[in-house]
Amino acid sequence: MDKNTVTGLVLIAAVLIGFSILNKPSEDDIKAQQEQLAQQRANQQKAAAKAKKEQQRQQQLKKEALSDTTALFNKALQGKNTPIVLKNEKLQLTINTQGGTVTKAVVKGYKSMDGKPDITLFDEKDQNLTFKIDGKQQNINTEELFFKPSALTDTTATLTAEAGNGKQLIIDYRLGHGYLLHMALRAEGMSDVFPANTNKVNIVWEERCRQQEKGFTFESRYATLTYKEHDGSTDYLNENKEKIDEPVEEALDWVAFKNQFFSAMMIAKTEFAPNAALTSIPLTKGSGYLKQYRAQMQTAFDPTGKEATELEFYYGPNDFRLLQKTEDMSTFGKDLQMERLVYLGWPLFRIINRWFTLYVFDGLTAMHINMGIVLILITLLLKFITFPLVKKSYLSSARMRVLKPKLEEATKQYDKPEDQMQKQQAMMQLYSQYGVSPLSGCLPMLIQMPIWIAMFNFVPNAIQLRGESFLWIDDLSTYDPVIEWTGNIPLIGDHLSLTCILFCVSNLLYSYMTMRQQRDQMVGSQAQQMKMMQWMMFLMPVMFFFIFNDYSAGLNFYYFVSLFFSAAIMWTLRKTTNDQKLLDELEARYRENKNNPKKASGFAARLQAMQQQQEEMRRKREELERKRNRR
């Protein structure tokens, strides 16, 4: 090391030593820190004691509830837990006689992640449903009761809990032809058990939402606790944040425990009372579960037994058209908007998906062709519809390109920084005289962006893509790994998706073509600014890779195909455009506008007029400033 290096190191060491000496805590500071640590430990001990006390209180409440139920339903507290199976062609449900609620739901005809022919939505380890009713002296908790089954068929069951002296709690089930289960809860001979003001039953519904698809991160993004407000639309708890006992002030028609492609939904005939408490807790990758859900609600209960508390349960796929048909099967006659379980995006994008994409998708899938071909055909149709506008926009850009030499010649005298306003005015004047709009090159992106965003919302929610293979892709609804490894790499995960790589590469090439087209039409300092912007344009595909690597192969494939056709259209237009013919047309238009100045119109003319007005205002301000200075 030379002398200067040694000197530098010594100075750095001296600064560090001096800094440590100056910042060395005093005895008072050390004592204060020790007291702070002691206080923190005391607070932690208090919090632990409080948590233990709360746990003991909850256990005591449960014992009290059990003892209350014991006093009333002493005959129904012992029995055998017998599973009852209700089934049809679409669904198989298991109801346990202990508790009297559904403990297992199997959706038929949809392959599971491990290759089984049917999907198990949940079982008794994953879901729990309890009805609690407040009595005069005893409270009823159905979780502790054994029900006696009767009137059993493949689609119906009646469960009865005996309380003695003719007092009964009865649950009737009826499974329809599809995915809808009807339930009626009623009390018989128990009007003297409840206070006069009892008109509600408390419902506690819990579920650990199973991971059903290969991509945990992607599926978890679409797993949400969703609900429908009685006098409004649907909403959901944030899928990425922990929400515990989140109050909902409005009355609710239904609550759904939703994952990406399947849901368990509870629908109330008489809406759930305001201030339901909803919980959604994201779970960790590798646990086999996506979210921990809980809903604590109240709905109407008639203690006289004249009116039953009626609920309907939907256990099935998140299929837009199927949900519409299921709502028609509901006996409640309400506008449930069940199809809103399939999220189609914000209002503008929802309109595109609801009234265009869905109908096209339905028509193509009805032809029973491969889903990969469906995505290609949708892309071709969208390109065909937008082609006239894209062509018009490209020709406007081409006109600016052939005008570039004339613009450079006409503005070369405005090279100084203070002359930029005059340069812009001169350019706008020429644009106006030649009838060219400088913003026309932005039109293709403006056309494509709403469609891209609409498809971003549509494809991940299209259950028709689930399990569908195409070319090298095993499942269009999840990622297609070209390489996988154990453990997670930050921002990448545990795989590389081939369709994501293709999408990002095609995006890079398309960005290059677009920038070259824009650069060819820019003059002077604009071209220099474009060189700075191109690095940002090249950075976008790299950012997209980190975002879309976990996304479905179907979505990445659609974007790849869309960009491929966009690049092909741009290349074709470039090859088939006669620059000399365009220039001749512009010269003819220029001569016509020069002889008749009033004909020069359009955006460029308006922009030129605005600039002239601003320049005139600037001159007036400078003139006023000079007059003040003279005084």
C-alpha cells in the first residue's frame, strides 16, 4: 500500500474510534436502558398472562355453553357420530349426526392436484359450522348435540335433536340437481325456552381453504373471503393482509369462502344482520392451505317454530354461467349476483369481459376445441377488430417519419435552449399545414391497454382453462416450469416459467420495434430524449418477468401471442407502406392548406394556437415587467 492509502485508513480508523467514544452511553443512559428492558419484559409477561386468562375464559365459556346445552338437551348429548351422504351427479356431501352440519364436500368431475378424479373442497378437519341460540336460562350450541336421522334418501335428510317433553331442534336438508343445498332449521315445542325478544340465531362458520392448484402464490392471490351486501354489490377482504373480525356494517345476502376456482357459499333467505365479523388470515406456502376464514353472523330465528331459518349452500366451481344458472335454482327469489364470485375487473374492464370476452369465449368453447387454440382465436379476433384503427395510427406515424427531413430543415435555426418554444411552434405549424397529428402514434397502445387489462382479469378466473394442456403446457391455469428447484429465490420463486420467458422476450422485441418507429419520426432534441427513454422501455419486460413468472401459462401465452401478432402487423405495414407516395400526398395537402389557411385544422392546429397564445401571454408579462423596472 502507498502512503496515501495508509493515511486514509488511519484517518478512517480515527474517525470510527472517536465516533464510538463520543457516542458511548453514560451510566445514566445504561441505567435507563436497563429499566426500559425490564419494563419491556414486564409488559411481555403481562401480555402472556392476559392471553392465558383470555384462553381460560374462552374455555370456561365453552364449558358453560356445554352445561347449558346439557341441562336442556340431556338426551341429545350422547350418541354415535354417523356420517350421512347426500349426492347427485355433481356433488357429494357428508353430514355428521354430531352437530348436524356438512363436514365434507366433494365436487365431481374436476381432477385434483394429485390426479384424483374429483375435488375435495373440505373435510371435517378443514371446516366447522355451529348454530348458537340464546335461551332464558340455557343456551343451545348445535356443535355439542347428536341428531337422529330420518327421511333419508340420496338427496334429502331430516336430523332431530331431542330435548324431552316434545321439545325438538330439527334440521332439514335437500340437495338439488346441481351444486345447491337447501337447509331449514326450526324449533318445535320450545317457545317457553327462549326470551320474548329472541329472534336471531348466531352462526359461526370456519374453514381452512385448501390449496387446490400447483401454484400457491398465484392461487392465493385469487382466494378471498367474498360477500354480497343486501342493498349493494359484492366486496371482499384484502387477499394479502390479515383481517381479524372485520366488521361489515351492511346486512349481507351471502358470504363465500373462495379459492381460485371453487367456493363454499352460505346464502340467507332473511339477510344476515349488520355488523357481521369476518376473518381472513393468509397461510404459509407448504402448509397445503391458502387462507383461514371465519364468519360470525346472525340471521332470523322464530322461537315458536312457525317459520324455519332457511339457508342455502353452494359448493362448486367458480364458473360465471354456471353461477347464473344456480341463482335461478335458488328458492329465495333474490338478486344474489352469484356470478360476481368470478372477478372480471374494474367497471371498464368488467364491461369488456362481461359483454364481449365472455360471449366470444362461450362460443369458442362450445365448439369443443383446445383452450390454447381458443386463446389464439380470441387474439386474432381482437386484432381484426382493432386493425383499422391500428393501421390509421401507423400511417399517421409514417407520415411524420417521411416529414422528418423537412421538419429538421425548417427548425435548424432554433438550436439555442431559449429558442425551444419557437421551435415547437414552427413544428406544430408544419404539422398543421401537412395535416399530421403528433400524438397519433400513441393510439395503438391506448387501444390495446384496456383489452390487455381486461384479459389480465379474465384468463386467471376462467375455470375452463383448468387442467387443459396445449403444446408443452400441461395446465393452462397455472405456471409451466421449464426449470424447477427446491427453495425460493427472491423475486423469482422456485421455477422459471417458459411462457413467461416467451412473453418477456416478445415484449422486448416489440418495444424495440415501437421505439425505432418513434425514433424515426422525432426531430432534434426529441431523438436524444428518446434514447434516454428507451432504457426504461427495455426495463419493463424485465420487470414483467418478476411479476408474471408465477402467473398462469394461459395468461402469459395470450400476451405472447398478442405481441407476436402486433409485431407481425407492424412489420407488414412497414413493408407495404410506400413512403414516396405518402410524401406526395402530404405535399399536395400542404399546397392546398397553404392556399387556403383556414383548412389547416386538427389537433396540431389547436396545439399551435395554444402555444401562440401562451407565447403572447409571456411577451405581455415581460413587457409589464420591463415597465415596472423603468419606474
